[in-house]
Amino acid sequence: MSGSAVLATLALDASFLLSCNRNPFFPSENTQLSLSSGIPNPTPSFPQDSCLQTRNPLPLLFFCSFLRKQIMDHFQNNDLEYVVDDPFGDDLFREDEPQRNDDLDDAVDSEFEDDFESSKPQTDTSALEARNGKDIQGIPWERLNFTRDKYRETRLKQYKNYENLSLPRFELDKECLEVEKGQTFYDFQYNTRLVKSTIVHFQLRNLLWATSKHDVYLMQNYSVMHWSSLLRHGKEVLNVAKPIAPTWQRPGLLSKSLSRVQISTMAVKENLMVAGGFQGELICMYLNQPGVAFCTKITTGENAITNAVDVYHNHNGSMRIMVANNDAQVRVFDAETFASLNTFSFNWSVNNTSVSPDGKLLAVLGDSAECLIADANSGKVTGSLKGHLDYSFASAWHSNGQVLATGNQDTTCRLWDIRNLTQSLAVLKGNMGAIRGLKFSSDGRFLAMAEPADFVHVFDTQSDYVKCQEIDIFGEIAGISFSPDTEALFVGIADRTYGSLLEFNRRHCNFYLDSIF
């Protein structure tokens, strides 16, 4: 994320604003609004199509959404940095406001929707119900004034992808691989609204992780939730709205208490969960132990946001935690003692990092069209990847350690042979937006590629990425994750009405027998 233009941290409670006798339409220093290149007109005008008119008429409740819209419009071409959103609010900050599902939400009969939301069997969707014609997200198309196909057509036409760089892209389509869509590698299994992903920053979508085909961890408001697909039950495992005190106290360990953390990114590997915060926080906890083992603020600068965290094994087999921040620093911690081991500096904000399976190479992506390959132990840059046209936010390594996938706001994923970095092996294109999520299955057979909204693409690597399954849904995608055994694929949907967790199961040769039960 660009780190020079916008920092807008808004009060989460309108009553707090009133109690402090502040007018929310005239931001002061106490609202923590900081714009390096100017402030939008503080006297807002409300256009007829403004999001202020879509729900409750009380302007206080919509100040955050309106200000986000004003800032985006004002800085669309002036290097927008990031916008803090209230995770408890109704409206998430999308790639662009027109992507909201207002037409879909408003078209649902309110009396029906109240009944639809009140019963768990109705809000959740099973594979059997889907085979019998129910929409996998539970959207009642039969009660709407338009068909699903018509709404999809409208979304594709209206969606506006967010860009940081205005580089010419007319030649990009010629590079992209022609794929065979219509494949089915993973079948729909279940959709639940008992847990709902939320997004703090519209560019950061690593907010869902599966540790088994039955266990999923996702960020929901100020909590990390655990969903058991076996028990069909959700449980809170971490609450960051209240003060957090580390349970580990060791000499020399820079651990400190935190409070009201907005989780911007997370990772769960083996038994360790790591979460990064919007103000530079780092939180680590063991899934089999109560409390937070370690927490701290690793940076307090203006560009403090933690963009990415990763848990990996180095070349010696020791577990490490890697943290990428907007201050252009990548920090490495010991995953057992939480001691700080190293800090690598780069020339731009680092949005994503990933370490090769052998623990030797580090992919570094950020506020540059160029991606870097560095030594994972020293941070020394050993190569560069050129071809993308905008900032990158996602990367993933194939299990063979020779292929790296990078996702970019130019709406493409590039595949690189690490043995020859002169040009990409292939270019995979999304349907309408940036590539914000990439995951290889642990066996290397599939690559899942997520756009900001509506589409997840699953590529068969054995077909040289030509064969593709396209998962077509509606809503912002908070994260994607294969289970470690590759048997399940999970997709988190962030939407005020149809937010949910989708589960897909890998298709095998005995698919017919499975489908009749």
C-alpha cells in the first residue's frame, strides 16, 4: 500500500462523538484524520445516489461511509494509501462503492428476509439443497425482480477495479493464457452464515485459514473465529476489542499489552496463529493454549499497518514468523521464543511476502510494479520479476519450490520459473478485479486465485494451468484456503447480508457415490 497520502481513522461509536461535543462532519485532529495532500471539502453534499441514502437516514451512522467515498473520489489519482473502516459498521470498503450489492439487498422482501435470517436451516445451504435448486449463498432469486444471470451481467459492467498506477494495459490481454473454463475440481459442500468474514482494509484479503478439512479460522469484526465444519459450530478463539496481555514474560522480550486491535491480516500454520494489526500490532497465540502468548507493536510510525504475516520453516527447519509492514520493513521473529531475529529494508511499502518451501528464497511484493526475490536468511535481493503493471498484494509458492505465483492489481497472476526470471511462464487473468488472494494446494495440483469480489478461479497445474474451475459468487472475498490435505477449499465472503463461509470438497473418482448421500 502506498504510504504517503491518506490515513483516516474514524471513531467507531457515534455516541462517543456526541459525548465529546464534536461535529462529525468537521473532522478535527482528535478524529485522527491525516491527509498529506489536502482534506476534502468538510461540508459534504449528498448526491442522490450517495450511500447515505441507502439505509438509515441518520447522518452520523453514515459519516464513515460518506467520508470513505469522498476520500476515494478525491485521491483516486493521487496515490490513495488506505482507509480504516469500522468492522462493526454495515458497509465495507469495497474496491469502489458501485460494487455494493444494494440492488440485490433492497430487492429482497423485508418480511421474507426476516424469516430467512431467523432460521439456521434456511440461512445455511447444504450440497443436497444446492442440487435441488437452492442458491449456494441462499439468495432468493425467485423473489427478486431480476435473474441471477442478469445481475451478474450488471455487476461485470459496473465493477470498477482499483488501480494505483496508470500504465498502458492494452497489450495485457494478448499475454494472458486462454483457459478452458467449466471444469469442476471442487464440489460445493456447505455454506454457513453462522460465521461471517469482515475486512478492515480493502486491499488486504488474507483473513481466512484452514488447519484441516474440518477446522477454519477467520476474522469477524474484532474476533478470530473457529468454525468446525464437522460440528457446524463457530467459536470465538481471540477477542481483540478488549485489552490483551501477553502470557509470556521473558527478559529482553519486547512484549506489551494491546487494546482494541483492528486485525488487517492473519496466518495460521500448524498450532500457531499470528495476526497483524492496523497500527503495527503483532499478536501470536497457540491454538491449544489459553490466552495470547506474545503481542507487541513492532512499529509506531505513520505507515505502521501490518500488511502481511507468514509462518514458515527456515532452511534449518526452525519455525519463523515473517511480518511485512507499510514502513518498507520486513521483520523476522523466532516462532518459539518470539525474539526478533532480523529486519530487512526495502525501497517501498511491502504488501506481501512468502518463503519458498525449502526456506531459502523470499518473494517480496509491494508498492511497485516490480517484484523481488531475496535470500530468506539475509534479505539480500538476488533477482527481480518484471511484467506486472501495478502494485502486488499476493504470492504463493508451488510445493516443488520452482514456480512462484504473484497477484497484481493489473487483474493478472503471473507464474515464474525461479530458475529463469527473465520472463513469466504464463499470465492468468481475472474477470473483473485485482488478484488479491493466491494459494497452491499442498500437493501442488491446484492453484486458487481470488479476485476482490465474486470470483475464485481454481487452475489445474497438471494441465499447465489451461483447465480452470470458476467459482461464481456474489460478495467481497475476505480470504481463501485449501485444507492441508487438499480435500477442502474454503472461501470467506464479506457482505452485510450474505456474508458467509463457503466449503467445497475435492472431487474424486467416486463422486457419483458421494453425490447420492
